[in-house]
Amino acid sequence: MFNPCSRAMKLLACVCGLALVACALALENGLMRTPPMGWLAWERFRCNTDCKIDPQNCISERLFMDMADRLADDGWKELGYVYVNIDDCWMAKQRDASGQLVPDPERFPRGIKALADYVHSRGLKMGIYGDLGTYTCGGYPGTTLDQIEQDALTFAHWGVDMLKLDGCYSSEDEQAQGYPRMTKALNVTGRPIAYSCSWPAYQGGLPPKVNYTLLGNICNLWRNYGDIQDSWDSVLAILDWYSENQDVLQAVAGPGHWNDPDMLIIGNFGLSFEQSRSQMALWTVLAAPLLMSNDLRTLSQSAKEILQNKLMIKINQDPLGIQGRMILKEKSHIEVFLRPLSHSASALVFFSRRTDMPYRYTTSLARLNFTENAVYEAQDVYSGNIISGLAPEHNFTIIVNPSGVVMWYLYPTMYLEQPLNFVRQQSSMKGFHPLVL
Ligand code: GLA
């Protein structure tokens, strides 16, 4: 999202319609240099609006205040989980007399501004949902092209920090006009509002229909595939699509602009312990947003440990912001994923698609394309164990559980000027002193 113009110039260009087209079209809000982290209501709480029958779980200010409290009090915020994001079904069924979006008065009696104030008072950020089209996917008022500027101003006035703009009930042409227009409208508000675009998901997610260069300039993140459901099949379908299209997708992610494979469902009902660990590890190598959709009030200790793994989060939040990819698909149904990290480190995920028993997988770093003449050390991200003295050509064996992962944080500990064998052969010779850097 490089933009040669200052914020002030950009605003001028946007407001006055000057010929600085690149500036006028760029979202340079400086946000999300690493993937966003937080909580998003949709997968777990859907469009449950019946607060009479289900007051604890309906889409209401109470739900979001509860989640804000949990994020602030249970150690999430300090780890980076700061977004409290509303999804669909928060609105009243009609706009007000001035055409402004309004929240459902019974479920949000104090309004969104008061809710955002509360979220901010807890040291967190507030996200909201809109839909470019006549209706939201759940049938609430949408944002048509002529309402974009008004809605952006409303969100800014309420103190919103992030907008997810869905794309139900709009045409391809309206989306092509509307998504960039919302970028401009958000810029003009002067409030930094992160912008999540569902546009590519409505256009098949791939070029030539999807222009990722443009998206990288106008959105901080984008959904490009179907909705996650509370099932392992759903996680696998998303992962497979990401792997099949990784040449396209890897290249377009980076600081400020991310692919979004959708929410983390860890802590819900559909994933086993191993599968939960797998979703976390795989989303982390994909440099995906870590937006949980679960019930933080009742989360199990094991789910919490997976989601709060510090080394995992450090990897997800690596400042280089390079998305990882699948580098090997073995006949044994082990898949290996690699994400390059800063300080010459890497994240490796050994993922088992097997359904029989823990599998003993033997490989070497050389087979995984580590050709540097170096010795490596790895930290197992889940067990914390350190594995030292890994030379590229040496075989090692790990045990990967069915639908589970072994994940390593790998880094060189020593670079050798000469190949190890050469050093070993020569070092016994009189007067020869190998240089080991
Ligand atoms: C679409 C989106 C989901 C969610 C729902 C809400 O399906 O892809 O993430 O926002 O709409 O209705």
C-alpha cells in the first residue's frame, strides 16, 4: 500500500477531485502492518436476534461488552487480540428519517457510539459490519452506492475502528464501483478505519476477475473464499483452496493487506483437539487474521492454550508479513508448509491428512529446500521442546497425529563456510584450520 502522498494531500485529492488518481484510490491508513487479531461474532453467534429466549447469546450490546470484558481480563488483549467485531444483524430493519443506519433499539439501547466507547475504555478496538448492496446477507439495510459516504461518516462518528463490507445483493459492476469508493469515503472521514473487503469472495477469488493489485491498494484484508462453518470439513475446504491457489495468493499478501481465510473456530464444537491445533498452525503460516469466533466466556482451557500460544502469535505477527505456502505433499499424506520469517527464521508445519494413527515422518531439511550451509535449531511450537544440531542433510523423524500438526520455529545457529563433510575431512590435517563462522 505504498502511497507517495501525505495524508493531507490525499484528503485534498479526495475532497477536491484533483487528478492525483493514485492517491485518491489508495487506502493509506497505516493499519494492520501485521494480521489483525481479535474476535468476530458471526461463526459462533450468527443472526441470533431473539434476546427474549436467549439473552446471553443474542446479537446485542451485552454480547459485545461480555466479549470485550473477556478480551481485556483474560490475557487476550496483551497478546494482541484487540478487535471486538460486530457482524451482521445489528441494525434496525429500516434506516432513520435522515437515511442513517441505526442499530436495533432493543438490542443496542445505548447505540453503537456508547458501545465503542465502552470497548475503547477496555483498551480494545471496535469493528462493525456493512454490506455493499440493497440488503445485508441477513436481510438488514445495505449500503447502496449513493449511501457509501454517509455510512462511512456514521461509522467514523461512532468511533468505529474497522469495517467489514460484505457483498450480498450487489452486482459485479456495483462492487467494482463501490469497494474503491468506500476506501475514499473512509479516507475522507479522517479516522483510521481498517477495511475488510468481501469483494473477491463474490467474484470467485481469482484473477482475472479479481484484481489483487487493486485490492492491495484499497483494502487491509479481504475474504476470497466461502464462509467457514463449525466443522473440520470446512477448514479443509478452505485450506485446499488456499493451497491450490497459493501462487496467486501468497504474492498478494503483505504488511497492511492480507488474505483472510475466515475466522478461527477453535473452542466451538466442530474441531477435535488435534484439528484445533492444526487450524491455529495453518492459519498462522498463512499469515491469516486471527479473528476468533467462539464464546470466550466458556472457552475450555485447552482451546485457550492453543489460541494464546506466545510463539505461535509471534510467528503469525512476524514483521516481514510473508504468507507461507505448502512446499511438499507426500504420498504418505503428510503435507509440509513453510513460512519465511524475519532473522532468517522459518515456521514449518508438518500436517497429517491421515486418519489411521500417529505417523512417523522422516525427512531432512535439505529435502525441504534448506540448502544453506548452516546448522539449525528448532523449537516445537506446541511442546516447547528444542531440537538442536539440525544439519540440512541429516534425517530426522517426527510423529504427527491424525489430522494434527507438528510445528517448528526454525532458525540457523551456525553458518559454515565450507560444507560440513569438507570441514570434517580436512580438519584432522596438520596445519589446517577450518573457519567456522
Ligand atoms: C456472508 C459473509 C459472512 C457473514 C454473513 C452475515 O455470508 O461471508 O462472513 O458476514 O454474510 O450474514
